[in-house]
Amino acid sequence: METAAYIALGSNLGDREGHLEAAVSALRASPGIWGVSASPFYETEPVLAPGAPTGQGKFLNGVAVVKTELPAEQLLAVLKKIEADRGRPTQAERAFQGPRPLDLDILLYGGEVIAQEGLNVPHPRMHELLVRAQTVVRHRAGRGTPRIETHRCAVAGSVGDAGQMSTLKINEVFYSIQGESTRAGLPCVFIRLTGCHLRCGYCDTEYAFHEGNRREIDDVIAEAERLGKGCDLYEITGGEPLLQKPVHELMTKLCDMGKTVLIETSGACDISLCDPRVIRIMDLKTPGSGEVARNLWSNIEHLNKRDEVKFVLCSREDYEWARGVIHEHKLAERVAAVLVSATHETPSGKELPGCTGLPLHDLAQWVLEDNLPVRLQTQLHKLIWDPSTRGV
């Protein structure tokens, strides 16, 4: 079966342009891969995690789009062989995030959400890489340079026609008490989608990164109606629900049924394509989350008086950062409510670093001292049930 895949190209060692051009040529020559096109190349500063070697040179980057009949795991193996052929050491041999002659990553593979060791799709930096490539294309349009089409989807990257399927990978569907937002305390039907491209230290739904089953949208709605017993308040959550393009079909169908539909989404995903009847609860990631660089600031222009913005705060520094964002962007005037909450102490997980807790009393005091135009919220469901309980 033909699948469209997007591949990130990068090099910051040796003949950078030569390495990238060779990678594109190798993709074109690989069995099971065809229709290869690539963006112009562009330069970026290295993004390094703690412990990575410092003083590295700038990266030359690009994005290629291919059509393939290879499963994602086999496509990844092809990319690893191309890297090795250009002199990149194996993972066991190379320094952690050290300079490399060639770095190839799968950004998108059709409409799939894949989370396994060594392969996470959509790629955590997908939005940044695709938007950079698209910007370069726009700047060079009309100069005879090769073009790459980067279609917008819910997370500002696309899977083309493959994303039009009427199925979703669902983690769980349940009926409970709404624990957050201005509707806290109300009965609510929750539909949790699988997959997330962020790894916030305080995340309490790590199980949603991978677990789930692909289901037809109408089947999901039927289960939600059965569990909800006539409830008209629905929340779409995750993971990150906007990673799966068919979520828009789900939300529109629920709105057509007369439901009040909330979507809880990170500030790292494009919210502009949501049905205008949907109430968007957008989380802006603070420095303490570890994902502040992923915020898609253009989302703020799409917010309206029905939407809500949420900050999960880990420290005084997070509070001061959020306070600045609230004032700079006049969020209290822009949306129905600005929500702030304090982190609970969270142990590390398989993929998460965990975080320390912020005393709710401290956060309340800071809000009062500054007369900050926000709503202080708790996670009500964690007060009713054990915090580790699923399906509540």
C-alpha cells in the first residue's frame, strides 16, 4: 500500500550540503521508495539536551517527502543505512547528541501514530521542522528551486489523503466528573485519543502515549452515547488529540448532534482548523514543563471569547513567566477564562523525567498579591478518586 512519509534531513559535520544531497539521491535509489522531493536546505542552531557536547557547528536542514510501500520500521532501517554510508557512527559508538555528518528522521508516516523504542511518529520536532522548510520554500518561490508541499493539518503538518480516514486510535472512552476548566464539577463524557509528541515532566497520562486501538468514529460515538446516558458535555483529550487529523470529523459529528464539545490541547498544535463550535482549552507550556520551545504562538490569534487558556505551573519562575504572557497577549480579554494550576509531585516514568510539586497555597498567594485575572483550579477528579485511577 502506498504511504506518504515526511523525512527530516540534517547535518552539522563535514560537507553538510554534500551529505544532504547524497541522502536525497540515496532515497531516490532505494527499492520501495519513489516520488522523492526535497525542500531547499536551511541553516539552524543546534538544539542540545543537557549533557550533549557543546561548541557544535550549525545544522544544515531540509525536509523530504516520499511515497513508499515499506512499513515504517523498514523505512527507518533504510534511513539508518544511508546515515551509516555517510559515516555516521552507530548509536553505541557515538557521543550523546554529538555532531553528525547525517541525521535522518521520520516526521510523519501516513496517518499513523507510532510509539515504540527508536521510532516515535509524529516526530516530537515535526511542527518546527516542517514550518521552517515551508518558510524557506516561500522565500525562494519562483527561483527555480525544488518545492516541497507541506500541507496543514491539525498539528501543522499533514499526511495528505491518508489522513482522511474515518478511524481514530482511541485510548479510552469514559463518563466522569469534569475535573478542570470552567466546567469543573459537571458530568462529562471523555474520549481520550492515543499519542503525544510532547513529554512534559508532570504528565499524568503517560499510558496514552502508546496504548489504544484503531476504531471507526461512529463506533466511538455509539460507545460514548451509551456510557454518557444522555449527557451533552463531551471532552476530546489525549495525549494530544490534534495529532490525528480525523479528530475534526469526530468533533463536527458531535457538534451536529447538539453536544457541547471541548477539546483539551497543547499550545504546540494548530487550533485554527477546529470546528468553530468547539470550545478549545489550550495549554501553554511553561519553562518548567520542559516543552516551552514547542508553543505555537500563532495560536493566540485564533483564540476567541469561548475558548480557555491553561497554565500548569511548576515553580515561582513558571508563575512569573505565565504572568508575563497573560499581560503581553491580553489573554484575560481574549478568552473566556485563563486557568492556572499547580503541579502535583510526579514520579519519573518510562519516558518522563517527573517533577516536584508546587504548593497550591503558594500559587494562591501569588495570584492574590498580583490581583492576576485568572481562575485558580485544582484537578477535582484527583480529589474524588485516587490520582492514579484511570477512566475518571
